[in-house]
Amino acid sequence: MKVIEPISVDEAVLTDSNITEDDHGEWNAGTTYSAQQRVILAAEHKVYESIQAGNVGKDPAQEPDWWLEIGATNKWRAFDLVLGDKASRAGSITYELVPLSFCTGLAFFGLKAGSVRVEVYDDSAPAEKIYDMTVDLVDTTDVVDWQTFFFGGVEYDSEALLVGIPGFTGFQIDISIEVDAGNAEVGQIVLGQVHTLGETTGGTSIGIEDFSGKERDQFGNARIVERAFIDETEFHFAMATDDARRVK
């Protein structure tokens, strides 16, 4: 069993991307905003929605009675610790990261793509590529004939994990998320140092926590409101006794 100790991603780490931060217009103190009109604060990488008409001169970061924080801008959704909000762009998503600490693993969640490529360049001048790995997300397990090939047998993995990356401090990590058609999407990218805790054993289980609602009226008719869900896993693992302090 391995875990990634995550690195916080800010402007110093995220040095480039093909996603522009233009989800909405930048908030302007002299503009009057109507209800439900959205703006961004690029300095905070967040989107806000006006909750009152005649909204003028109210700083979104300081006036919760006037503004509702919607979440991160599209560019930064992959690093906002919220799996449900996905970064999205037609064709491909690219990120250039320069970690400020040791990085040996990358995990991707909420993917909608055909492949993920990770390249690592050292800090020499000129930089030299020292790592290049592409993960194919196409799953053809259920393809057994031509019919299943054309009608539903091909699926795509929504997660990817790479360990053993030579991501030393100051090295450049380039990420490319590609899709054949439509928008490439990623819910979260986690990078950091990989730690081995022990050996996973029997008893490990998976499940979900569902936030959908189900109500019945006086006649017994069900009304279902579909909402998001989260994956849950309960891990059981064995570790060396003399390694307990490090694992804890």
C-alpha cells in the first residue's frame, strides 16, 4: 500500500498551462452587477456569482452577503482539492509544473481522456528530458467481437497513477491530457512524494457515499433527485512492527 504526500500547487509551482483564466470578466469595483452575474478574481483563482441586483463596489472576497463563491477558475480546478469540479478544454489540457519539493508520484482523478502523458526535464541548461511515460486510458476488456467494439465495449479509465517519477526539486514536469474528440477533463491532479505503508491484506472494501435524495409522497410515489457521490475505501494492511512510528 502506497500513499502520496501531496504538494500544494500555487503560482510558484504551476508555471504554464494551455487553459486561459478567462471564465468570466475580472471583477471591477466601478461596474454594477445584476443577480446571477459571474466574475472572477484572478489573484485568488476563484469564480463568484452576484446574489443581489445593483451590486457595485462590493469586493467578492469580502462581501458574502453580495457574492457567492462558486469555486476555482477552470485553469485551477485540477488543484482545488474538489473532485467534482473538473478542468475542461477542447482537445487537450496541458500543465507545466516545477515542484518546490521532492515529487515521485502523480495521481489523476475524474479523467475524461484517451491518454495522459508525463514528461520530466532536469534543471540543467539546456534542460534534458529524463522521463517520458504515456498512460493509455482506453479499456477494451469488454471487447470480444466487432459488435462490442462498435457498440459499447470500449470504455475509458477515469483515474491514472504514476509512481517512480524522478521529480527532484526544481525539475520541470509537463502533463498532457489528450482526447480524440470533445473536451478533455480532469477533476484533480495530486503530486508529491510516494510513501510505502505496507502490504494490503484481505478485508479491504470499496463503496460510495451517495448524496442523492429519495422522497415519497402520500400516495407512495418516489421522487428521486440525483446528486453527486464520493468513492470510499476502507484499507486493511500489514506493516513491519519496527516501522510503526514512520507509518503513523
